[in-house]
Amino acid sequence: MPVETVETHCPYCALQCGMALDSQSQITPLDFPTNRGGLCQKGWTAAELLGSGQRLTTPLVRERRSASFRPVDWDTALEVVSRGMRAAQNDHGPDAVAVFGGGGLTNEKAYQLGKFARTVLRTSSIDYNGRYCMSSAAAAANRAFGIDRGLPFPVIDLAATGAVLLMGGNVAETMPPFMQHLLAVRDRGGALIVADPRRTATVEAATSHLALTPGTDLELALGLLHIAVVDGYVDHRYVADRTAGFDDVWRVATQWWPERVERVTGVPVASQRAAVRALAAGREGRGAVVLTARGAEQHGNGTDTVTGLINLSLALGLPGRPRSGYGCLTGQGNGQGGREHGQKADQLPGYRKIDDPLAREHVAAVWGVHPSALPGPGPSAYELIERIGTGDGPRSLLVHGSNLAVSSPRSGRVVERLGSLDQLVVCDPFMSETAALADVVLPVTQWAEEEGTVTNLEGRVLRRRRAASPPPGVRTDLEVLSGLAARLGHETGFPSDPRAIFDELRRASAGGVADYSGITWERIDTEGGVFWPCRSEHGPGQARLFADGFPTPDGRARFVAVDAGPAAEDVDDEYPVYLTTGRIAQHYQSGTQTRRVPVLAAAASEPRVEMHPDLATSSGVRDGERVRLVSRRGSASGTARVTASIRPDTVFMPFHWGGEQAVNRVTNPALDPTSRMPEFKVCAVRIERESVD
Ligand code: SF4
């Protein structure tokens, strides 16, 4: 048989590297703008998941309190699920059934999941794991610019700029092909400044490292703004013509003089000054960009931290200037599209607010229901889980595309909460840690076995194309929703054809902030992707935002006055070390996929606990021995890796593993008051050796 090749995109991160996948599961990187022929080891090995012997191929049902599953046919499984949902709602009302989605779901799935929750279940209890990912950056961008598109310019603009400040991202490990764009800045004599408590692989490539104390990102942002003002780098004309609110912001920043910032953050005054000088010099030349990633965002004050950095970028006059601005490096594969189409607790499709009467009217008309039939905003991801087992909390939970037992903060408690549900239903290609707790597991297709669209970190809408047949017995998430909707009395309105769903999504998004109405699958094919907003089939998508103003009522960007305070938890005598978490090169998110790829699992089979030699000595820990990190919430074990690349007061542990190795058993669920993002990036721990000799 001739070998057939399909052009598609990587199943993992938001860079959405272009790749060709052939019918013999061979992957070839493509010269797509974000990856320019590069792939990381996760992308190169992605096809191994398709033939994995660990695939689930039949629905599984667990009798109540039974230890094991029994395989059943699809009709039986869907009947069990719909019966459980009906029982929960009959006894306890609509919100007794909750839905949990994911930032890896295609646009069509995210849209259909939101519609299913709001019109079939009529529940307000729906949120998704993107709440744990980029919600702080989204909230900050929305209030400053009136829009949240991770990068408001194409990735290729980065390679041409003159200076980049990257706050809290280790892209050399998380999205390696992205590094070529940053290295182009450095190699042309520009500045690449990275703020991170660790000396990461990204820092190694940088021109400057701001090694801040975990949890002091906002103090640093305020200090950089202070320097920009005092040292004369503010673009006063830009501030006067294009923004509002600067005076209030300066009233706060005036209190964060460089020496105070050095005392709090550990970043020397000279490094602070050099960073601002470099950004200002870049602005006068090719351009300057401020980027954030999870290191700056996953805090109890993550929205304010990102706001502090947006304030800096506005004071320097960057957003809307060529090759300049502020951007967020979205993490999950469809982290951008996943937050636009209505699987968020507070949102309807088109990035519309669920409590906006006009938005409700528009979307209700597309869905063929009365606006009053749509529920209002519901609890955020962690709060939804916290409510399980309480009087009016969820009794039944449907999960698509998320391994929340590993990715949620204080995950030991999350596992307990999931165990108290009347019914937990998990749709997954694999037996994830969350699926293992379920009452019903529904085996679903993977990335290359289905059609759909995703939206990458630039806001470019892309096609994921089918390149392989799924194993017999497996269905798509859309077929699952279609089958459940029919059993719950909605015979129409829930097709399983992703193209039909995309066409409806276009109508639902029309006129919204994230307007897809002009985007068709055909255009994506011929144009190699289309940027949103795209309001007409005959006009281009908007690749670069803000050149002519901001989508706010008066066209001006908003400075928002924010001030710093202590992290939700500080170190003390009992828990004397800071913990920060993150990702490593071999694994993606909760590891459900990558831990099943043999070459990746062999290269990183267990979590490492990075600690400085001084800390190792004072803790009596040797390199390579088993250690346990203990916090007020739980403990997690890993292997000590002694390295001078981390601050002596801090340990780092990646979050890709479950069970005893799940670092999220330790992390702090203190929530950002605006975005409801948990404080993943800093908490207080002590180190214990597992074997005492
Ligand atoms: Fe590209 Fe990200 Fe996939 Fe790696 S994981 S190949 S960086 S899309």
C-alpha cells in the first residue's frame, strides 16, 4: 500500500509545531512559522502513543465500591452515565452535575462541552484545567487591553525584535523550537533577559539572569517600573495618547525603589537597571517585548503580577509598536482556543462574559434556547472540586481531557473529594490517575485519529487532521457528548461532525472578542492557519493587534494600580525551604501521555528534586538519594539532584507524576482573587531523607 502523509500539528504544547505524519507513523517536521522545521523530543515521539498497548478500547464500569472495572458496551456505559446524571439532578438540582474540561481539547470539543453543560445539563458547574494554566495572564490582559490573545503578534516578530524580558518561563525545556526565535534576538546583539529562581537551560542562553526569590515577581515588576520612571525611560507621549491610569500606578511604584526591591527579590540593583535600560534601548531600535509564562503567573497574586509587567510595557510604550509589546506564552496545546469557546465557568463562546445580557441573547439564539434558560457563572476549577461532598456541591462529575487528580493543587485532598462523588465519569484514551478513580471510563480517540481545529499561542487557528484510524471500540469526545445528549432528551443540536460544530462555533463567536466568523476550514488549509479576530470570509485575520488602538470603550489601554504583598505561605522554622514547580523537557503536563512513550519514560522515569549544594549539605542529602518534600498539605517523593543552578533557599520539583510522586500533593491551593489561579509556584516545605543511614 502506498504511504500516505498528512500535514498536522503536534498534540502537545501551544507552539503547535507543524509536522507531517504518515500512515506508517513516521513524523517529519514542517517549516511552519512557529517551529521552522524544529521539533522537540516530545513531538518527535508523539506517534508512539497511537500504537500504544496501554490504550483503552472498551468502556469500563465499576460497580459501587468495587475494586475493579468490568468492560461493557457503549450503550450500557452511556446509559449508566445518563442515569447517574439524571438521578443527581432529580435529587439535588442542575448544579449537582459538574463538567471539567481541558486546554488540550480542540475548539470544537471545548465549544460542544460548554453547550452541553449549559443547555443539556443546565448546570453552572463547568470549568477546566486552563484555570490552572494561564488564567492570570488572561485576566490581566483583559483588564488592560480589553482582549486576551496570548501573543498579540506572530512568533516570527520575536526573532526580529531587539530585547526580550521573559518572566518565569523555561522554554528551552518546555517548547525548545521556540528558542530559535529568542536566540535570534541574542545573536544579533539584542538582550535576552530571563527572570527565574533557577539557572535553567533558558537562562544559560540568556544575556542576563534575574534570579529572584520565588513569589517576588510582582515586587520585581514594580521595581522595574520605578527605574523606568526615575531613569527617564517612560514614553510620555505614548502614555498620554494611548493609555489611562498611569498616575495611580506610579503612586504605588514610587515605593519600590531599587534597593528595597533588591532586599525583597534578591535581584541586584545593577541587574534591575540593566534590564530596563536594555528594554528601552530595544524600543529605540528594533523593538522590545515583555513575555510572561507560568513562573510569573501561577501565584495567589498572579493577575496583579502580570498586570505589573503590562504596566511596565505600557510605560515603555511597547504594545502596538512594531515587533514590540507584552505577550503570554500559553502552555497547553489548545490553551488559547480552549479559553475562548465556553468551557470556562464565567464565559460563553466568542470569549463573551456569561453575565452579559447581550452575550446571553446572542448565544442563546444560536443554541435555540431562551437566554433565561442559560445558567450563570459557576465556581472555578479548584472551587468546584472543593464543593464536592458539601451540601449543594456536585454529586456527578464528567471529565474530558484532564487529569485533575495530578494537576490540581493539594491533590491529596482532590483525590478524596473525587472519591466522595456518587458518579465520576472520565473520558480519556488512557487509564490516567483520574480515570483510575472513576465509576465509568469512556475510551476516546487521540489527536491524530480525529479532525478538528486548535488555536495556537499566537491566536492562529489551525487544523488537526486525521492521519490514523482509532482502535476498534474507541469513540471521539464529540460522539460521547452526542450520545449523552440524546439520552438526556436532546436528539438534535449535538452532531458529532467537527466541521458542523465549527460552523456553529463561527456563528456563536460572531461579534465577540474572539470572532471566528470569517474563518473556514478551507481558509485554514489554503492560508496555513488564520488569525482571530477574523470577522469576514473575505478579509484577513488580524495577526498584529493594537497598532491603531485597544479594544476598550475609549480605545486606550488601562494601567491598573497593583501592589505587592507576601506570598500566601512563607518559609518558617518548620517548613524552611521554598518549593517551586514546573516542567521538564521529556514530559507534558500531568504525564498521562508522555509517561507512556518508552523513550521519554526511560529518559525521565521519576521526578527529580533540584537543590543547591549548600541546602543539600545542611539537609544531609546526597545527590541521587530519595527525598521527601513535606508541606502543611502533604508530601511527595523524588530523587535529589544536587545542582548549583538553583537558589540555596529553594527546591524545584516537576509535576508530571502521580501517586506518591505528585508534587501537587504539596502545593498550596491559595487562589488569586481575580483569576482563581492556585499558587503553584511557591510554598513552604521541609526536606526529609527517605532512608536514614
Ligand atoms: Fe513543538 Fe511543543 Fe510539540 Fe515540542 S511539545 S514539538 S515544542 S508543539
